[in-house]
Amino acid sequence: MSEYAPQVDSSHYSRGVYRAKERWVSYWHQLDLVRRANPRSVLEIGPGLGIVTDALRKDGIEVITCDIAVDLKPDVVGSVTALPFRDAQFDLALAAEILEHIRWEDVPVSLGELARVAGQTVVISLPHPGYVFLFACKLPLLPRFEWSFQIPFFWKEHTFNGEHYWELGKQGYSVERFVTAAKAAGLQLVSTHKYADDPVHQLFVFSK
């Protein structure tokens, strides 16, 4: 059994930031990266509102959800630190805004668990806050152009706020350190993404 307990109840996901436009943009990018991998089966850790789950199932993809929060009604109750699934049971494992909810010392174990249950691909999204400078332009008959630049909060020491134990870009939690931990867990970085319309998250695609 995991030592972690749910940090919020299910009503947390039906208000505030989880209903905001920016969060829906984040869902879109998660779906885009998963769909590009063309999986037949997906393990989604932390389904939240079930938006990504429902969209993938409508694509004809088999999705199994897993969470420690019983009131979210996941398909399987379990922790990312000890996933109750067979080796390579799924084509792809998705953990979006999950790993920051566990202590950093447990992240390597969780990455190893994601690598173990995923046969091909692991997609991870993490918070990466900072000061963001954004430029967007849309001209007639031309595609929309967006450019952003971010200064992470590298000088800040993260303090547990009741939900996040750590966040990318803050003292001791560089992107490079996270990627190194993933590599040690048996994952190879395929791509990493920062989007102008979702600047507070960084997404990673790993292969086995």
C-alpha cells in the first residue's frame, strides 16, 4: 500500500483552475501527444475530471484509469509508486500533473513503475512555473504564430503547499535532473514540449 493519501476530494476538480481555459489547453496537448503515439491501450494515472479518458475512449483506445482517490472512481485504486499491473500491460502510460504530488525521493521509483507497465511509450506532464513573455500574431490566410520565453523560478526554494512537493525549474529540480532520473529508470527521452498557450507545464515523451 502507498503511504500517500488523497490530497483533495473529487469536488476539487470541478471548480477553479480545473475548469479554466488554460487547463483545457493542457488536456488538448496531452491528448495530442498520446494520439501521436498511436497506442491501442493506455494507462492513465490520475484521471481527474475524466476529460482525457473520455476523449481517448471515443477514439477507440482502451483506457484504464488508476488513482489513490477512491471518490474519483478510477478503474483501479493504486499508487504510481507501486502500480498494480503486469509488466508491459499497456502500450502507453500517461501521468499528467501526478509526479509533483509525491516526494522527490519517490520519483525514481515511480518512473521505474511507469517504465515497467508501459510497453512502448510514457507521456508525462509536470508543472514548470516562471515568468512568461508571450507574443502571438494572426494574419489573414496565414496560420497563427505564437512565441514564448520563460524565466523559471530557479532562485526559489519550493515549499510543500499541501499538494505539490516539488516543481520543475525551482532550486534542485531542473529539467535535466528529471530527465536523468527517467533515463536511470529505463526511459529514453523522445521529445519535450513547452507550449505558448500552456506555459506553466512541460510535457515529456519517453520510449522504452
